[in-house]
Amino acid sequence: MVVEIKPQASFCPECGGGTISVHQRGEIVCRQCGLVIAEKEVDISHSGIRAYSKQEKDKKERTGCPISILMPDIGLSTIIDRSKIKNPDLRRAAKWNTHLSWEKRNMLIAITELKRIGGNLNFPERVKKAAVRLYKEVFKKNLLRGRSINGMIAACAYFVCKQERVPITLQEILDEASINDNIVKKCYKILVRELNLKSPHVDPVSLIPRFCADLGLDINIEKEAIKILKNFIERTSICGKDPKGLCAGAIYLVAKLKNHKVSQKDISKIIGVTEVTLRSRYKELLKNISFTFQAS
């Protein structure tokens, strides 16, 4: 809100003393007797207007909730309670006003599902916005004909998580998605193939801090596990190997070398891999970089 003070005389009308301006309160008071000569007033000609863009300083828009891609109706729709309308013509008009086109209804369903999954998995705001942009590209390409809206938005969310290196696994998204797992996987394959996207790989190193926190392990084990896994990735190809399995093997290896008691069952349960996979990755890591750990 912009405050404007009308110009007043520089002398107090009561005692004739000088005046001072109190900018915090928008007032002009007498320096001697403290009389408030002028109070703050709202400048109606400027209120409610602000510039959103620094580059376009001359362009000004109305205040209010900023327009977000996560709002399908851009916050402009009006909800009218038809039960309080007595005129049948107005009631009919209010009913038709609530009808949405297929595109708007589609985006409403998709964004609602994305917000639900993102709220349960704590998606960053940038991931949600990027997922909506990707979903809009899918909609424009007419790839949703005969396919699930919820499955496609879940696939978009998973792709963006991999692209932004957010430590969210596919299984976690599948657990939260309100659709069959196979449908989400098929939508992901279609998304990558039809839009000619390069599917990014999940970085196993980015998952270790989260899994260590879930297991209640200290920072030393986390640092050593990251160091060992980075060294292993530099020396060996991890193509076709589950990132969660590599994390489980690295964490178990470091915990065992540091004599920290944590069972294979607990690690496999928290991370979401089988004990067989954990032991296999543990043996691979032990063969390749056990000497590096001892030397450090």
C-alpha cells in the first residue's frame, strides 16, 4: 500500500513550533507540543498496482495471487451457490457457467493428482511446475487418447524428478499413484518415445543421504558411502543395475567396516530391495574398492 502525505504548513497551528514527518506512521507532528497535524492517507490512484517484472518496469499489473501454472483456472473462476438463486433463468445461467471444456477438465484432473502425489512425497515447487509443462506438451501432441490422465501425470512427475536429480524413486511414485503400476510404466515409455526425450539416469549418490537418514546412520557413514559409490561408478559400468541396490550395498559395506550394527534385513526393508540384491552389490563393491577404503 502506498502512503501519500498531503503538503502541510511547516508550523504548528497551535503553538507555532516546527513540524517533523514520521514516515513509519505516515504522520506530520509538531516538534514541540506533539500535535498530529496530518494523518496518513491512502493514495487511491496508485493502490493495488505493482510491477511484477524487473525488465518491464513500465508494465504494471493488479495485485493479488500471482498467476501460477499449477492453477488450471488461473484463479479467475467464480463459484456461485445456485441454491440461493430464486430466479430460474439465473440458476440455469449459473449452471452453464460451471461447465468446463475438455481441456480445462483434463488439466484440472491432472494438476489435482500431481498436487496429491507431490504433497505426499514433498515435491519441490520447480518439479511440479516442470511436470505440468511437460504434461501440456503431451496434451498438445494428442498422446492422451485412450490413455490414463493419472498415469501420464505420474510419468511426467517421475521424468522431471530424474531430470532435476530429486531423490524420488519410481516405486515411491507408483505407491502414491492412484492407477495401476503397469499403466504408469507404459505412459512413461510413450512419453519418452513420442516426445523424443533422453531419459536421464537416476544418480545413486543423491539417494544415499536420504537412506542414511531413514536408517538413523551418522554423517561419517554417509560420507564414506558416497565416496565409495562415486569411486565404484568411475571404475565400473552401472548400466542395468538398480540405483537402490547400489546404495544398499555401499551403506552396508561402510557400516560393516566401521563396526556399526545394522542388519541386511533393515537396510533392504528401508531402501526397498531384496537381501539377495544387497549381498550381490556388496560383493561387487568389496572386490572393486575395498583397497581404496583401507588406503583412505
